[in-house]
Amino acid sequence: MNKIVSYIIVIIAFGLALFNAYHIDFKNIWGDDSRTAIYGVLVSLIVVVIILINLKSLKVKEKLK
């Protein structure tokens, strides 16, 4: 995966995490809408971690060449 594409995906994932965090209702945190928003935040953060691991592995791969 290209580095530029990876950074774009990270930015989009952070944007989605912020969007979903905005929709969490802290008064009814386990309601249907809040639960969906929490899942969206978690999935977005997992995507960010996976992409950052991929970027680090590309750096290691370049150093080994």
C-alpha cells in the first residue's frame, strides 16, 4: 500500500472516529444509537492502529533493502 494512501486512510478513520464520538449519548450509553457510535469509534481506532503498523513495517522493509 502506498504511503500517501495510508495517510489518507488514517485521516479518514480519525474523522469517522470524531464523528461517531459526537453521536454518543452519555446519558444512555448502551442505547441503540450510542452503541452503534461506540462500535464506530472502536473500529475506526483499530483501523488507525493497523495502518500505523503497516507503515512501520514498510519502513523496516526499506531499511533491510
